[in-house]
Amino acid sequence: MTKSSFNLSWLTQRPYIIAMIISLVLVLWMASGPSAAEQKAAIQAEKTPQSSTNAKVKAQVKVETRYGSNVHKTIELYGRTEPDRIATLKAEVRGKIIKVLAKRGAKVKKGQAIAQIALNDLPAQLTRSQALLTQREVEYQGALKLSKKGYQGKVQLAQAFAALESVKSDIQGLELDIANTLIKAPFDGILNTRYVEVGDYVASGDDIAMVADLDPLIIRAHVTEQQIAKLSVGQAAQVTLLKGQTRQGKVRYIASVGDDATNTFKIEVTIPNDSMDNKAQLLAGLSSELSIALEEVSAIKISPALLALDEQGNIGVKSVQNAIVQFTPINIIKSESDGIWLTGLGDKAEIITLGQGFVRAGDRVEAIYSDNKLSDNIGNEADASNTATDE
């Protein structure tokens, strides 16, 4: 066996030695650095301008010009409709209900009879007292004549006078009891509840009926410390009910003492409710929204979807000025079904309506104006757009 064949056989029996040799060669080659050709190519690439990577892509955003309008600041409150006044009629004499003269839910006039309580022996007591009154008058006149002649003292005269006045008092009480057997409405309103039927027995103080005055109708709400300073009695207010019905009313009452639990103040707004048709008349207990107009300001109307937040969490709107994105904090003064009214944007603003989520304040953009832009501003805005594009 030759020496070379012995070495080859020895190496094949030890493959890890071959792997170590190959690894060592690769390490030495990588440590030697790039070749001269590769270095030349890298230097040439550095000298070649890469316009495609250095050129900054300018974002495009859709912009609409919005103009301010004079609108009123408003206070939005929630409340419920309530009657102007409620009276619970009670029995003032005891007895049986013999007549029911008004139906539940019916309109009643002031003084209209609602129910009748039996008279029982009240007429007989009145007749007896009236007869006794005649007797007491004769006795008093006789005592008066004797007193003038000196045949009777002042004590006897005073006793006769007291007896006469006592009978008169009894008669007045009986007449009042007889009148109170007829239960009458204290004011115009609705007989909302009747607690008795024919045949019921009532004692003095028992409930007979409840009458509610719904004209005007009252909306009670509560305002904060900041809001109450802006309100005054007589101020106009718009009331919107749950079904979309609207009524115009006025503030009639503002509390002078706040609620300790909620730190709010109660106010009352009145709205007319004089319909003769019960079905058209507004009801008490309905949820309602109050809108009270304050001072007039210039505001711009936008969709709530255009609102944005800055890095500090402030709510605002992104607009374009001289091709630069601006973030403007705003105040919401009024909300409607088709948008919200904002202050803080001035009388005119170039508001970003599409693409605002991809740009920040300070970014340079290409503004693309929408087709509904007013004709008298197309030229100026087109020049601004062209300037931004040229830059």
C-alpha cells in the first residue's frame, strides 16, 4: 500500500477533519473582504443618484371649502312633561256616593260636579237649627229691652246674644256640609282618576278624584352651575317629544337653590296645550328634549365623521392651508340629525374630507377639491392647488 493511498484512506475514515478544513477556508475567504471589482461596483452605485428612493411621495387628500353661518349656541336638556297643577279631591263629609257625574279621562270645567254624596239627615238638622234661630232672636230682643229698662243685667243679655250667635254658626256649618256633598272640579282640567263608584261609602278625608291641568304643559329639567348663569325667565325654548313632535315654549321658572345631591338647578318650561281634541292634546309624563337658544355665533357645519384627535387627545378638525395640513381644536355648539355645528374654524375652512387618517399636522399634501365647491372660489383654490403641486 502506498503512502498517498494510506493518507486518503485515513481521511475518509475521519470526515470531521474534512469539514473543519472546509470551514477554515471559508472563514479566511470572508475575512479577506470584497474583491476589487466588487469595491468598484459599490463606489459607482454610491455616485449614481437614486431619484426614485430620494423623491418624497406627496399625499393626496380630498378637500371641501366650508363657510360659517350665524347660529345660536344652545343648551340641550332632557326632561318629562308634567301637568301645570294637580288636585286630589277628598270627601269633607261622610256618607254614601249616590251619583257619579263625570267619566274618567273627561275634560271638566271649574265648578263642574263630579260626584254626589248622600245628604242623610243634614236637611233635617238645618230645619231644626233655623227654627231655633227664630227662638233665639226673640229671646235676645226681649233681653235687650229689659236691659234698657234696667230690669235685667248685662250677664243675661250676653247669654242671650251668645245663644243667638251659636245657632247662626250651626246653620252656616250645616249649609257648608250640604254644599260639600257635591264634589266639584276646582279648575279646568282632565278628570284623570276617579276613586269612587255609586254605592261606595266615604268618610271625611277619603279620596274622591284627581284633576290635572294640562294647559299649559310643563317640562321640568335640571341645569348645571355653568348653564344656569346663561338662562333667564321668559327665554324661548324648543321642546322635542319622543315621537318627533316639536313645540315652542318659554322658561317660566328657575330655581334659586340647587339640589345638594346633584348640584343642579331645576327649571320649568311651559308650552301651550289648549287643543279641544283629547287625542291631539299632549300628555303628561312624556320624555322630551329641551333646546334653549343662547347667543348667536359664527359656526361651520360638518359631519361627525370628519372629527379627529391630535397626539394630546384634543378633538378637532384637519384642514389644508397653503398645502400644509393644519389641526384646529374646535367646540361643538349644536348637533342636528345631519351634522354638527363647530366654532374655532373661523368663517371659512378648507376641511379634509377624505384621507385625513393618513396625514398629520404639518404634512405637505396635494389638495384635491371636490366638485361642489362654490364657483367664486374655484380660481383661487385651483391656484393654491397648483402651487402645492409645483412645489
